[in-house]
Amino acid sequence: MESLTESFIHNWPYWFVTLFVIVAAYIDGKELRVPNMLTIPMIIAGWIYSMIAYQLTGDGWYVGLGWSLAGTAVGLATLLPAYSIGGMGAGDVKMMGAIGAWIYCANTFYAFCVSAIVGAVLSVAMVLWARQGQKHWNQFLFIINEIVTVKNPETLATIAAQRKSSMRLLPYGIPIAIGTVLYFAWMGMLI
């Protein structure tokens, strides 16, 4: 059995991503945005790390870069649809892209799935805590109707921006962080 130190050394990229998502979630919770100064360097660092790691194992830097780019694409793709209709901030999308740059395709997708569940639970909890269930249920049905009838992402984004001030907002970096760390812990990536 690995010692805690050996485990940390072996799994340091997951710990590094964990630190990143915690910082991003804190900033998002405080400022309702995940800054480019955090996400863009994390994406680039993931590409560089992957090139070096794969080169050192003999697989070639281009293989590592390929996996990292693919992971970045998966991370971006998970939240891009919500962003395109105004339901998500660009920083959250880039946050998922940064996660993907480090943990590649499958792990990014699974971390996103856990994050989506966490986001749904937190959203419902926020609404119930505020005792505004009916109001938000009606808004939810109205938004679904808009998506089905309007279908134009630019128009939907404009409508969403106008409605933003009347809605209870969930800084989505928080569910992303919780979901990612829960996934890492569940899969034994942190020990």
C-alpha cells in the first residue's frame, strides 16, 4: 500500500486541479465570475504538463498534447450549449475546459456529470430555502417554452440577459468544484 506521500506524488495533478476548482469556486461565489487570469493559464499549463508527462513516458509530447486538447474540447463542450443561450457564464465554460486540459476526456465528462447533479441539487435547495418554489417553477417552464419556440441562441441569450436581474443566480463554479472533487474522491484519485 502506498504511503500518503507516495500517493500525493502519484496523484498530484488531481490535487492541483482540486486546488484550482476551489479557488475558482471561491472567486465565482464572491464575484459571480471565473476570471480569465485563472482559467487560461490553467488550460495552457495542462497542455504543457501533458506534453512533458507523455514525452517522459516515451509516448511522445504530441500524444500528451492531443489528449489534453481533446480533454479541453470535452470540457468546453459540456457547458457550451448552456452558455450559447445565456444560461451559463463564459468563465464556467473555460473552467471546465481547464479541468479537461489536465484530466482528459472521460474523467472530464464524468466530473461534469457529477457537477450537473450537484448543481441541480443546489438549485432546488436555494429555491426551497427562499420559499420561492412556485415562482421558479413557473420561470423554469417559461424558459423551457422559450427554448422550444424561439430556438435562436442569440435571441435566447438576449432574453436571458434581460431576465437575469429577476432570477436567483447560482455561481456555477461552486457545483463544478464540488462535483469534480466528489468525483476525484469517489474514484480514489486523491489518495
